[in-house]
Amino acid sequence: MADNQLYIAFLWHMHQPYYKDPLTGVYRLPWVRLHGIKDYYDMVAILKDFPGIYQTFNIVPSLLEQIMDYADGNVKDNYLEMALYPAKDLNIEQKVFILENFFYANWDNMIRPFPRYWELLIKRGMNVSHTELERVSRYFTPADFLDLQVIFNLAWFDPMFRTEDGFLKELIKKGRGFTEEEKAILINKQMELMRMIIPEYRRMMERGQVELTTSPFYHPILPLLYDTNSARMALPEIKLPQNRFSHPEDAVRQIAMAVEYHERAFGKRPEGMWPSEGSVSYEVIDAFIENGIKWIATDEGILERSIGIPLRDVRGRLNDPKNLYQPYSIKDRLSIIFRDHELSDLIGFIYSKWDSREAANDLIKRLKTIRAVLPKDRNFIVPIILDGENAWEHYKNDGRDFLLYLYDGLSKEGGIKAATVSEYLKENQPKKTLSRLFSGSWIASNFSIWIGHEEDNLAWDMLGETREDLAKFSALHPDTDYTRAWKSIYIAEGSDWWWWYGDEHVTETQEEFDELFRLNLMNVYKEMGKDIPSKLLLSILKEDRAIKPTIEPRGFITPRIDGEITNYYEWFNAAYLEVMRSGGTMHKSESFITYIYYGFDLDNLYLRLDAKSPLKDILNDMGISFFFIKPLALRIDVFIEEAKVTGKLYRKGNGDWSIYKTIKDVACLDILEMAVPFKDIDAAQKDEVSFFVSLQKGGEEVERWPWRGYISLTVPSPEFEATMWT
């Protein structure tokens, strides 16, 4: 078949956590509304200009439910109410809230393009601690707060609307000095746009250009609902919750509710499903089939582990592309496709740093190369699957330029067809069958994000106990309707709460997620008319915990302490923590530091900090401190003194810090490097050393890494390197 087609299946996954407080009905966070006006409508509307580009949109029902709330006007939104409050009447608490939360936007791409917004950010301070905000608020006039209320909500509008809507164009042109009336009109525009989202998806589906699919209703990790022990397939030694959670009926219910709700919203049952976080196991397949799902998708790592054949070589190149770029059948009734991890992540994380045209051309070039190396005997499919909202704020112009270049380029390519998944499967049924399906997710092909950490496991135990209490109580009162209580259980089963528990992710609103999880469990007892267990009143979050590095130490190092990257390999065996990954979230303000490296030889601990700009510039008006928790309470301050980088080691005794030693080996130019003798911090072989890093300005901490917890390592013995080799 010389004229074979290469099908490209873009699947955009649209999802937000369930932000509604079950006790008050208030939306605690605004991201459904703000992504609604920035991403959800325009991602599908842009396709009207490219009739040859067909795509799949996976819309999670819990997101649909929240969009409908906004569209119907049935919403109390903390951020919305704070925006609408008259600026001249704001009290101190409201001012602090606005200053803390109304700069949650990408600084380079969403704040800097608005001169007044950037001006207000500089006035507030780019790295200001919560404790400083009350003092800072005194320098903001009512006009400043009114401008901030307006421009925060204006900046989140997609560029499509900012360039086409006359009122928005006038606001942008005006730039500052906004009125309360203009603010009210702006918020009304947001509500109008929220009402446009679902009808637009339905129109594009009925037009045939878009396939709409779904996920389990409240976005749970299905294999863990079936049985938390399923985590052991990928991680046999993982520490599981005290009590096994095994409720296959909940997994089935989450799928059934999703299919029913999707049909009510769009008038058609979905044929496909993206299981939450691409999480699958062999045990859940029947639940998909029983609910009429014809195909699912997950990550290439699951395929690799299911067939037991490496898909890529050590350089990341595909060994045999046809293994990845074809559908498989499982249990003879369900098709399954596997996302190209590399291409999906290029869009999600890499291309945002490129020129938009070059990025689009690069992706098209890669697709043409894939087509060229595949056999000509059939049509293959390249699944590109990723979040449909979170990447774009990292792109210039909200990713619109990239998508326009990409869709225009693909429209002109013969032999490459952007298609829906069902469109492809209708003509190209699977030729291979999977006899087993590895249990895992799109992240590292396991479930470690959602289970295994102390916080994760405590949350599972709380969920299990609450669910058991409800099941027993419902059985004793069969004539009472406990639908609202069960809804809270299903919400609490969602993956998003566990995303923020544990060491892997941190957000400024972590406490909100923790509270929402526990509030849903509390609501179960409220619906039963029973007292809330005291344990549900206590936060699950644990401040005192060790953060896992991105890469663990792999051997001894002895770098040259000169403040420069003189040799790539001198830090090659070190551990490092990617700050924006360990401390990042979809709306995190940017950090000065990008990486923390640490390593050792037998005598010294080596520390290194990398930043987006030369670290010597940061040290000119700030100081960096390394706080040691173990084996002793110690502190190392690094600062510039008489034009020279200086390091001082302090001990803590009787509540006071006193200088103990000067650190001899410390340098700071592009990076900060330091050698700390283990004997100076009283650390012997096999002792645990724990520390965190703090950026200080004027005696106040403005940043801390990790944001919660600490970095931990063990002082090596002479056998360390031999152990690593084995």
C-alpha cells in the first residue's frame, strides 16, 4: 500500500479537580472558570478554521458538572467574590488575599504583556512572604486594587477574545484606571463565555470534526479502587495503607456515571475513554466493556511492560515503531492505543521554550520521519495525548501561534491525517491482541504518586473507614436516601487529592486540597447525622518529611569549587532536585532557583544551586542559607561581603545562633558551589543529614526549597560506590 496514511490522533484531556466545598457550596479555587475563558472554548473553536483537522477531546464529567454550574449561574466562587467586591471597601484580609492570589499567572506570558499588571507585581514584590503582605497592602491605593481585580481577570481571557471582542480590546487599550462598572461587565463576559463552552463542543461533535470521550466521573485511579494491592505489580516493595481498599463496584460505578452524564450533556454515548492518569489494569477491562466503551488509551510504558519488549533504545529511539503505532485488542471486545510519550511531552513541556513556527515544523518533521520508517502494508496511528489546558500559559500567546502553525502545516501534508480515534478504528481494526495488561499509569508506569507515602496511605485509610461506615449505616437504614453522602465518597476517590499528598508535588494551595478531601469525608457523617470523627479535623499534610530527589546519588564526586560549570561530568553522579518540579504546580509563581544538586566523597558534602540568571546577581541583594536539621541544628549563610562570596557556619544553642566556622570552599558566579566537610557538621558515616535551602532578603525568608519538608541523604561509607555498581 504505497499510499498508506499515517493517522495522528490528538487527544486533549480536559480536567480540573472538584473544587466545590460540600458543606458551603463555595468554589474554593477558580481554575474551572479561568481555564474556561482561556482554554476550554478556544481549543475546540480554533478547529473551525481547519476543517481537515479532526481531533478527540476527553472531557472529565466532574469538569463538565462544574462548567455547567458556572453556566447556570449557580456558583459562589471565592476568587470571583473577591474580584467583584468594591475596591474602596476592601478590608485588610481581603487586600492580603488579592495580593497573594491575583498574581497566579505565568509571569512572562500573562503578566509581563500587561504593563500595569507587571507594574503592580513589582510594587507588591516578586518574592514576598505571606507575613509581609499586610505591610505591603498599605502602599496599594483603592485604584491599584481595582486595576488588579480587573487585570487579573482580563489576563486569563484567551487571546482569541482579547483581539476580537470590542470591549476587551478597549480595556487593554485603556490599560489602567478601570471603573467598577467596567469590572462588572468584564465578569459578565466571563459568564457569557462559560455558557458557550459545552454548546461549542456539541456543535463540533455533531459536525463530525470532533470526537468527545470521557473519564471515570470524579477522576479516580481505577486499579486502586479495584484493589490497592494492584500497586505491587510495578512496585513489589511499596508500603501500602494499613487497611486494604478493594471496591470494584466503585470503579464500575464511576465509569457508569461518567457514560450516563456524558450522554445527557452531549446527546451521545462516548465510544472512548481516557482512564484517569492513563491508569489501567487487566482487572478493570470488563468494567469498560460492560459500559459500552469500545476503546481506551494509556501510555507507551504500559505497552512496553505488557509485551515485555523494550520499545526504545538507550537514546530514546524506537526499536520497532510499528509496535507502538498500532491499536491492540484486549479480551476481544476492547481496543487500546498507547500514547507516544516523547511527542506528547514535547508539546506539554518542551516546545513552549521554542519559536512557535520552529516547534510546529519540528513536530511535523518528526511525524513525516515516522511515516517514512513504518511498513507500507497498513495505516498506523500516532497517539499524541496530553492535558488540553495546562501547557498553554507557558507558550507565547497562550499557544495559539503554535497551534495555528501546526494545524496549517498538517493540513498541507499528504499522507498524514489528523483523525479522531474512532474514525481510525472504524477502518483499521487491531491486528494484535494483548493477553496481559500491566497495572500502572502514564507516570513511570506505576501508582507511586497516589499511594505509598505516609500521607497517601493515611488518606486511603480515612477514605476506607468512612466508606465502610456509610455502607453499614445505609444497610441499617434502607429507606433513607444517602445519594449526597455517596457522592462525597466518589468525589473523595478522585486522584487529585493524592496528587498533592506525598513528596512529588507542591502547590501554594495544598491546604485547600487537603481540606476539600477531608470535607467530603466529613460531609458523609453530616449526611448520616453522626458526629464527625476527630481525625478528620486534623490535616493529613506532614511538614516534617524527606523529599525524594529527581535523581538519586550514583557515585562519589569531587567537583572543582569555582562557581562555574567547568565540566559536565564533575556533578554527573550527584543527586539533584528540580525545584519547579518538586515545588511546582499549574499556577506556581516562578522561583529564583531551578536546581539543587548535592553529592559527596568520603570527606565532604558538596552543594550546588542553579538559577535562571547568574546566582552572583541574586546574592548582590539577598542571602542564601542552608538549614541543617540532622544530625544537628546548623546553618550555613552564603552572602557577598566586601565583593567576596563568604560562607559562615552557625550552630544553634539555647535558642540562639552563633558563628562556629567559616566555610573555605564556596564560590558563586553562574552557579553556587560549596564543599562542607562532614566533620564540620558532626556527621559520621551512615548518619542521616537533612537540610533545606532558604533565600533571605532583609531578614525575611522569601523562598524556601523544598517548599515543605527537607532533603535527606546518608553519609557514605567506603563501600558506597561498590554498592552502587552492584
